[in-house]
Amino acid sequence: MTDAGVTWTDERVELLKKLWSDGLSASQIAAELGNVTRNAVIGKVHRLGLSGRAKDKAASAPQRPRKASRAPSAPTPITPPNRSNVVIAPIPQAVTLEEKAAGALVDEDVAIPMSERVTIMDLRESMCRWPMGDPTKPEFRFCGARSITGLPYCNHHARIAYQPVTDRRRERKLARA
């Protein structure tokens, strides 16, 4: 009997039966027999009616050493995926005096008096839609400053919302370090 060039001699069939009863997988048996594929082993097992075997035997049977086909690679660390909706804030970096002065000027430009902030009912197409405050509180308002044409935000809030990709990557690297 041959399977695509494989000769199943009586000795090979007996070894197949023994390995199968020992609980080895079809791949392991194919490697042990040599010159036979996993699928050929599966086909022969089914033709011989050996398909029923207890699952316990596989767990208790001693494992035969596998023939190494390639050098083992270094294990890669597995990090569990972040499945929560909590985002960890980046660690603040030390700020120089020059950066503090520059930041203070930017913050002063953005100080919007409460009287200029608008509610959802007063919000118009040309107004900045940047939310300010807690949406569950009655004091919640939107920026209301003149928005950039085609964007929902004013100049300041557009700089916050639309950061260049390189800046975001740099901030992520700093946060990881």
C-alpha cells in the first residue's frame, strides 16, 4: 500500500500504531517515522481505524524529543492588551524657565472670560466648539471664540487638538522612558 510515494511496511505500520497509542500527534509521528507527511499519517490512522484514543494518554505519555528544524528564537515578551477605558497620563517632564515663560504667554492669550463662553444653545457655526468644564454641571460652556474656517476650533484649541504626528510620537517616547 502506498500514499503518494510512501511505502507502509509492516514495521512502519506497527510503529505508527504504537506511537499513536502512546498519544503522539500526527506531526510527531511523521517526524519519528521520517519521509512521511502529517496528512499521510492521519490518513493511515483513519484507514486502520485507530482514530479513537483517550485524551488522557496524550497528557500522561512521555514526550519524545523533536527534531529541531531551526535554531530556537529568543522568547518575545508578551504584554497583555489594554482592555480598559482608562488612559494613563504621561509623567510630566521638567520644564525650563524659558518654557514656563513661553507657556505663560500662551495661557494668557487663551483666558476666556465666562461672559464670552457660550452654551450649546448659543453656539454658532463660526464659534469654537472646545468644551470647557464638566458637562454634568450647569456652568459647562464652550469656548465660543472665532473658529478657523473649516475647523471647529479657534487657533489655540486647534493647536491642542491637531498636533503634528512627529510631536505626538516624541511625546509617547518620553512617556515610555
